[in-house]
Amino acid sequence: MSFGGIGDRISTRVTNRVGRWQDSARQARAGINAPKPPVRVETGPTAPDWVYRLGCLVFGVLTIIALAPGVVLIVILSALLLVVLIRPSTATAGVFGGVLGLFWMIDPSRPNSLAQFVILALVPAVWLLSGTIAELPLRTRIELSVLRAPALRFLVLQIVGQPVLILAELLQARSTGIDASFAGAVVLTIVVIMAIAAWLVFPRFSHDE
Amino acid sequence: MKGKWWPATGLAITIIIAMVVFLLGMLTGRLQAVALAMVLLLGCGWSLLRRPRQTGTISLTTRSGTTSESRVGATVVWQAAPGADALRFRTTAPGHRAVDTVVVAPRRSPGSGPEESRERAIPISIRTARTGRRPIFTVDHQERYGAGLLTASGDTAGPMSITVLPRATSLREVPLPYRLSGLTGPHDSRRAGDGNDLRDINLFTPGDRLRRIDWRVTARRNGLGPPGSGPTITDLYVRRTHATADAAVMLVLDSRDEVGPDLTTWNDSSSIAEDMATSLDNARAAALTMARRYLKAGDRVGLEDLGRMHRPVPPSGGQRQLQRLSMRIALAEPEGEPRARNRPPRMPSGALIVVFSTFLDDETWHLAQLWHGAGHRVLAVDVLPEPDLRNAPRRLVTAYRIIAMERKDRLSALARSGVEVIDWTTAGDHPVQVTLAALTRKRVRR
């Protein structure tokens, strides 16, 4: 057994390994220098997925501003909003809206204030928008007209939700005590259920018209 | 259309959270939180109750008029399910980056019922320098509804095979075979016969047409007769012309291998970039260019595909032959390990043989020499693209240099033996048109 033979083998292995690294680096460089062109898809006006995520961010930040919570709550809500941005879906946005609803319960806005209107409008907006772009890569091209159906649903929810809340709060303001609160909530529930039933039964408001 | 929609996780999570907020709001009398929860519950209920009952279908169709251009296209036809909001699809094509797209469902026409499906066509295309029949587009798709609260099962359409015809360029002059054949055609043969160009003036013989009599020559050659009797005509002279003939051309396409400019793809033709024409793409374009030029001139053209052990397309003329050749040339492709030939393919007598090959092995070189030895005029068209050595590993470059030297020797030997060698990929001072025009003026002694 000669030590020279071992040395040769080691040097050969090292040379081969280095050669392979050089080859793979060369091929990687070639891939970077000549990126693949995309397939052309002819659609209507589109925007990339990240624009819609940006919309979620704007709506979420405005909601937090409208709620005007303390520092700890801002951190918690921002973290939840970050999760929505990273992985948009109705699940993550639902969690964001639920936690925000709990905090809103603890520290409610003034009745019939702008903050109340904004929060009740923007939380469903974040929820619907994040659901629309759920499970899509960042570079996905999304037709702007895809927003038509969620926008219609959003409008209907707002047309039902905002006046009902105003009415319920007016009703609650006329009375005092726990009974009044409970009566207001019951009225609110009944009205909303009736609104749902009316919407589902009434054919003129079919969701895709 | 019988696919299934099922609730997504987001629906369950939203309902649970909204219910918790709703109940707590009810207990504490916080109407704002209750309203927020109710709005979310209303959205969930709406999506769930008005969900689509079926899923749509996706099909891929080719777009006419795009298969011979540099851009190859197809159409994604979406038969949308009633109630579906949008379609998400990912289009993949070889050598291209996959693209994710979400498109809106088509609107219902005013007269259609609510359960009637709607159709939308979405054009897709890629830019390519490649030709032939290849699977190109694959579309993974999934319908969407209700802000992702309900999901449908996805599916895949394709891959769809598209035949991309090679593009023929125009040629002005092309060489002819040593010997023309046939009794009619666009070229003048050496035989005397019915043609246009004057061959000679000869005495009238049985079989000559009367309209060919040249009366001036006849009057000049026949002298005056006895005085007072006027001229006497004893011999008639006719103008003889060269007969016309056509050329028989056999295109020999070497489809046994397909290599691109990138050396690293020589062992795997499927990884060749789309914007680079391979040797077979060059061969197809060259063969179709030559075929079109000869057929337009009225000659007969046939095709022999060395990659297939099939009968050749016999020489024939006309537009229909051009269409037949176009399709055969486009469909020529390597089929596994090429089998060895025991004898060279038989060629029509006196035909011009044009061999389109990379000459990376001895087979076509040997065949070209055999045909040349049998008396055919043989053109060897080199279709190997200029190799790109920039990204090739050193050992691959070394291997290529050895192969290139052998190939150069082969082409030199062909040129020495009398086979005319043309480089189809040459650009600059000596493009193919110039080379072919020079060959038409070349005097060849047999």
C-alpha cells in the first residue's frame, strides 16, 4: 500500500468535486442570466396578487387606527394582520376580525361614531378580500373584475349591517339597564336573520347579477 | 359538471369565532361586537346557502393561424358552473415560466336560465423557435366561489400536443440535377423536342410539325429554279427547339438526432430552451424551404426520413404534395435509438439528392457518398447550429472539440469526393441564398 496512491485518489476526488461545483455554479449562472419568459395569458385588466394583499394591509391598518387600542393590542392586532398578509384566507382574516371584535367588546367605540362605521365596514372588507386571494402565489395575475362578486356581497352586508346597528343602538339608548341591552341585541338578531332570509328568498338580488 | 364543492377551513373558523363574539356580545350587551359577528355570520350563511351545485369543465383547443408563426397559441375554454365566481388556473409550457391567473366567470346572457352554464375562452400563447409536434400547454385549474369559503376539486387539462409547422424562407436560385427527366416541365433539357429555346435548324423529317418550318431559311437555302419558272423548293427546313423537362429532387431528412446550441442539452433534447432552434428545427426549415422552391418551379419533390424505417414519399409535384411534405417534415423526430440500415434507401434515377443532417456520425456521410457514386448530384446541407460553449463544463467542451474535429473531417471528405456542402446556419457574407446561387452556375463534369 503506497501513500502516494492515497494522495492521488484524494486529490482526484477533490478535483472532481470542485469540478462538479464549478459545473453547477456555471449552470446556475446561465439560468440567472437567461430567465425563462412567462406564458402569455390574454385576460381583462389584471393586478398582481401583492396589490390585493396591499389592500388587505391598508384596510387592516385603518381598522386598527379606528379602534385606537393600546400598545399591547396594537402589537397583537399587527401580528395577526401580518399573518393575514403572509397567508391570506378567510381563516386568518376571521381570526383577525374575531380578536378585534373581542377587543371592541372590551373597549367599544362611541355609538354611531365614525370609528364604529369604519370598523364595521373594514373588518368584513379584509375578510372578503383575503378570502378572494386565498392560496394564490404573489405573482398571480388576478382580473380586477374578480372583485365584482365580493364587492357586491360586501355592499349587501353593509346595507344590512350598518343601519341595523344604528337602529339597535338607538333602541338601546331609549332604554336603560341590562334589559334594554338585551332587547337591543334581540332586535338586532331578529332583524339580521330576517334580512338574510329576505336576501336568500328574494330572487332579484341574486348574487351574480 | 358533476364535481363537488365542500366548505373550506376558513368557513368553520369564521363561524366559530363569530359565534363566540356574538354570544359574548349578547351577554355583555355590546351591540357593536354583535353586529360585527352578525355581518360575518351573514356572509358565511350566504356563501353556504347559495353555493354552486356543480363544477365547470375546462378544455384546451388550438388557435388556427398561429402554428406556423413564432408565437404558438391555444385557447382555454371554460364552461363555467352556474354560480361559480372565478377560475384559477396555472398554465405551464416547456421552457417558459408557469403563470397563475384568476379570471372572472362570464356573465349570463339575458335570456339564459340561472342553471345554464356559461363559456369563456382565454387565449394563451408562447414564443418559440421550435417546430414539430410537441406537448406544449398544460393547465391546472380550480373554480372559486364565495371568497374561498367553499372549494372545488382541481383538475388538469392537457398536456396538449401542437404541431408547429416550420417556416419556409424564399430562395431565388437552386441547383438542378445532372440529368433532367420527363417530357415536360419548367427546364430546358438537352434533347430536341417541343420547347421554347432554339436548338438548331434541320431538314424537315417525318414527324416534324408543319408549323415548325422556317420559311426564311427554306427560301434562302433553296436556289432559284430554271429561268422564268421562279424559285423551286426541294428541301424544307424546320426550327428545332430544346425539349422541356422537370427535375426530380429527393430531400433526405436526418431526424435521428436533435441537438441544440447549448452543449449541456445534447444528452436530453427535452431541456432545450424554446428560443433556440435545434438542428432538427433547422433541418425542417431548410427541407421545407427547398421543397417549396422546387415545387413552385414545377419540379417533382420527394422525401426520405432517415429516422424512420418507412417508405419514402415519392417525388411528385403540386400544392397537395407541398402540404403532404410539410406535414411529414413537421412530424419528423427522433424515435429512440436509431436502427442501422442494411442498404441505402433507393432513389429515383437522376434525382438531385439533398441531405439535411448534422453529420455527427458516419451514417449520412456514407449514404451521401454512395449516392454520389451512383451518379446522383448530392447536396449535403449542414444544419448543426453554432454551439454555445460559454456555460458548458470543461470536459464537455473537450468532448465537443473531438466530435467537431471528426465532423469537420467528414465534411471535408464529402467536399473532396464531389458532394456539394452547404452550411444552412451561416449568416453574414455567405448566406444560403448566395451559396445556392453559386452552385447553380457551377459547371459540373460527370
